[in-house]
Amino acid sequence: MSVLVFVEGFNGEIKKSSLEAASYGNQVAQQLGTTATAVAIGEVHEEALAKLGEQGISKVLYDADSRLNQFVADAYVKVIAKAAQQESAKVLVFSNSNIGAAVGSKLAVRLNGSLATNVTTLPKTDGGSFVVTRGVFSGKAFADVALTSDVKIIAVKKNAFEVSSNGGSTATVEKLSADLADADFAAAPKETIMQETDGGVLLPEAEIVVSGGRGLKGPENWHLVEDLAKALGAATACSKPVSDLDWRPHHEHVGQTGITVSPNLYIAIGISGAIQHLAGVNSSKVIVVINKDPEAPFFKAADYGIVGDAFDVVPKLIEAARALDK
Amino acid sequence: MKILVCISNVPDTTSKINFTGDNKSFDKNGVQFVINPWDEYALTRAIELKEAKGGTVTVLNVGEADAEPNIRKALAIGADDAIRVNAHPKDAYFVAQQITAIAKQNNYDMILMGKESIDYNGFQVHNMVAEMLGIPSVTPAFKLDMVDDSTARLEREIEGGKEVVEVKLPFVASAQQPMSEPRIPNMRGIMTARTKPLQVVDAVSAEAKADYVGYSKPEKKGGVKMIDAENAGELISLLRNEAKVL
């Protein structure tokens, strides 16, 4: 019996959300008195895999089949199921990403396991039960869920767990081959198009997010959001009206029907704070609201607020942020 | 083309969420229910495809009788018929088994639904159904078009980009914006929806694997600290030295 963590690569390195999942998996393993193994797929540097030792991973199973460089759910499922079988894994841990949650759902069927996505706590394992807390009602509440099957599958909410580091340990990397057939790639993507991320910060992974609303008056003023984001090493986001008006692309829309983010710092500029928007951001650790309307409901959910015109306030913030020593 | 669209009945996005009975169940009191907004993207795209290529759109809900007004709304928007599996949707696995049982009887060309429900936020059911049926799934998709009679072309979001995927029918896909522009039912739609077939069937015997044992709400914030706009730059030093997030 062991804990198996699926880690995703990005540009040859391991995604931060997967390092969080690895840290989580190691803590679950310690709770259960066992060890944590990772499984990795596709284009990841071997040094990056070995470094998972810092998150307490003892061994990494690695399938380097280049067809796996793109996400193909059925093929990924086959590789991870093989790793799970080889390790007699009873707990499988994923990041709650589009990939992790998709593969986790399929594995729940294949391995006859219980699945919880969007998980925010370590399991409570008193008296033989296995209960985790997960975010529900789009950030407005949490639910405690008992996973009742023998195999438990957990997709960990992004930025809900610290990346642990025990300094210097390395994991052993072992090759894994799942004998994939062409049929496993029937739904392989024809084309993968990555966004221009400019500063290189992906919104779902970002620790700091700078977000703009209709208060910015038009897409031509977005340099304010972008410059502040750049100065802080942040990703940019927007409110629903802004993406509906096509001022910004849909993938930047944060809220109940957009993406949910939980960064350490969320800075909202010219966003009034409708309940649907708050649902997408209210698990952020610190929220800053800048709005010229002192009655904007967002101030009630904020840690810091500035009542003022974005066109006066934001340049001052940019200047102060640029002056910070990194 | 036969399209199945699965919808859930969820609290309106503006709802305040409360729990009753020692925080063991969701308090429906005073809550308006709507078609899950993510499912509406799937529903309207299905109707658009039907209008362009012919075929039928069947709406499926796994739920109790109180979901029927929103099932009728889906019929008013343009679905042809509806099925309600009469059951409390215990967990994603249970719901996926119910959808799979209906799908096995009817040979749908595509099975669409939202990427998740705004109440349980699982992002699970579509991939479970695909796995149970042994057909491909494309999730979450924001674009869906037919290439020819047997192939669809979808675009799906991945972290940091998008992928273009072509799949043979049948397949499962989950929707997110901007797949379609949700429609408001017109008077004619509302009138015809009354007579469209809504079949209520019993649930198949199926197990749940996740047991919801209790709920809680996020802790309230301690209150906002206001900074004078004239000294806006001070915010940055507070974020570094007090909040310690920079």
C-alpha cells in the first residue's frame, strides 16, 4: 500500500500545483504510515523529477513516451492505473487542474474508487473513516466528504497547500511503460496553442493576481493592470462584464462562471464585487479593493481598500511596486 | 443527430448559501433554482447544432420533482423532449451511472453537459460517463463544431492554452463559455414546452462512493483597512511588511 501522486510538467519543469500535490501526498503517506511515490508523464527533465525528493517523494515512476507530451485522457489513465497497480496504491493524489480532475474521474471508474475534487484539507482518518473537506457552492461553502471505497482519489485545490521542502533529498527515478496502443490516442489533440503569457505567469497557478473591471472604462486602459501585474510578478484577470464585452479574453474571467482563483494576493481594480465575482476569489488569502465608489460591496470582502480613481491610484502603486527590492 | 444534454438544477448564482439540521443539509428555503449556467452553454450549443444539421435534443436531469420547472425551461429554450431520472443525486458517481444507463438505451451521437455544477463543483460526471461508456471525452470545451457527419471538432481549455481536438461520434463533452450564447425562452417556446414529452423514469440501482457528512462556510474577514488614495503607495509597503504577501 502506498500513496501515488500524479505530477504534471510544464516546459520541462514540474508545475507548482503538482509540487503542492506532492507535498500533500507525502503528508497523507505519513499519516497512514506509508511512503509516497510520484508518477510523471511526457516532457519533464529527470533532474526536476529527482528533486521531488524535497517534497518527500521517495520514488518517481516516469513514462517518457513522447506521444504523452500532449494531454490524452485515455492514455494518461492507462499509465497512472498501471503505476497504481504496481505500487498497490490506495490513495491517489492529483492537482485539481483540468488534467488532474479529468484523469481522476476516469480512474475513479476504472479502479472503483471514491473521488473528491477541489479538496482543501488533509484527510481526517479517525476510527477508520477517511474524510476530506472540499470547496462547494462555487467558493461560498465547504463540504466534508467521507470517501467510502477502498481506493481514494483526491484532487487538491490549487494554492491550498504549501510546497514543503526538506532540503536536498532526491527521489529515485524509475522507467515505467504502459504498452500504449494507437487506440489510446484516438482523442489526441490535433493542435496545441499556448497563450502568450508575456511575464510567464499562468492565472490558475499565480500567487498574485491583478484583476480589472468595468471601472477601467475600456481595453485601451489595460496597461494599468498589466504594468502593476508585471511589477508584482502577477497574472492578470478580469470580471465577467469585461470578458463579455470582449475587452479581455474569456480565460481571464474570474468568478462563479469563470475560473476560481485562490492566490495569496488578489488586487481588484474597478470591480464592484458582485456575489458571483466574490465566489471566484473569496479563498484568496489577502484581497485588495480599489474602487472610486465607497459603497462598492467588494470592500466588505476586502482586507485592504482604497477609495479612489483607478487612473490616479494605480500609477502610484506601480511606482511603489517598482521601487521594491525583490 | 441525436444529442443528449444533461442539466442540473442549482441555486441561482446570487443565492446566499445556508445549511440546516446541524449543518448536515443545504437549506433550500428562499432559494431560487436555475438551470446550471454551465449546462446552459451545452444546451444552447446543442440546439444550434440541431437547427443547423437537423436531429433531436433530449434533456436529462437526475433529480427530484422540484427540478421540473427548469426541465420545462430547457424544453422552452428548444429541446425536443426530456427525461427525469427520479432520484436524489447522491454524488457524481451515482449520477454518472444514471446517465450511462439512459445513454445505453438510446445511442446518442453526443452527450453534452456543463463542465461542472455551480453547487457541487465536481468536474467529474462527464469524464465518468465517458469512461463507463468507453467513448472519448473532451473537457472542458469552449467550441464545438461538426467537421462532417461523423466527426466533431472541439477546442478545449488547458492550463496556459488551448487544444484543438477532433473526435468521431459518439463522444462526451463538457461546456464552458463562450461555447454559445444562452437563450431566454420566448412565449412560443414556453407554450410548446407544456406539451413536449417529459418522461419520468426510476433510477437504476447504483452506488454512491462519496458521502456528504457536513457543511461549513468560509470564515468572515476581520474587516477592511482603508488607505488614503493620496498615499496609495503605502499599500505596497503594508502588503510587504504587514500582510507579508509580497
